Amino acid sequence: MLFDGVCNVCNDSVKFILERDPAGYFRFASLQSDVAKQLLAPFGLAEMPLETMALIEDGRVYLRSSAVLRVARGLGGAWRVLSLLGRLVPRALRDVLYAFLVRYRYRWFGQSEQCLVPTPAVRERFLDWAPRAQTPTPSS
């Protein structure tokens, strides 16, 4: 999952996912990182705007509300059900709502001075904090 590393909503979302994904399926990188640019380059999205959350899964990239729903699906349980219900809403409408939230996210929720610094317990799940010997692939 690629997210705006200075956005408080995004950082809280990452923390939310970490708490609900003990198996460690999801891995993260800030959109500001070189790792994110490398991961997105094969999709022609190396210069992704910070307003766009991205999820790369099974060789495909999901953006905006579609990425949010894929993450919810991956969390299982009630989140999976909510993702199925969310997919009943046309993507164009979901993305308008997503864009509205993104437009005001800094004003409503603020932003950090720096990208989220992961704790040692979850550091290996952050691709931009992982040991440099590991090269991410678009299927990450």
C-alpha cells in the first residue's frame, strides 16, 4: 500500500491496518519514497500525486477508492463485507467522495512534519524502511 507519508489520515489508516493485519499481508511505503516510485514505474505512475492512495496486488495497481476497498477486503471479516457493499457504489461516485475527503484532509486532520516512522516491531513491513538489500517488486 502506497500512501501520503505526511497525511495524518493516511498515517492513521496505516496504523489501523497494522492492528487488523497480524499476519502481515500488507506492506507499506510512502508515496514520497524512491521505493514507491520504483514500484509504480512499471504502471506508468512513477510521479503519482500525493492525493492518490495506491495498492499493488497480484501485478495490478488499484487507485483511490478501489485501493481502499481492496485493503478492506484483505482485512477480512466485517471489513470484507463492507468492501463488497462499497463495490455496489459506482467507482466514479466513490472516487468523487474520495477526492472530497482528500481535498480537505490536511485542513480537517492536519499533516505531519515527516513521514510515519514505524516501530521496530513492524519496521520490516515498510518497504522504505526495510534493509536496502531487498529490492521491491510490483507484486509486493
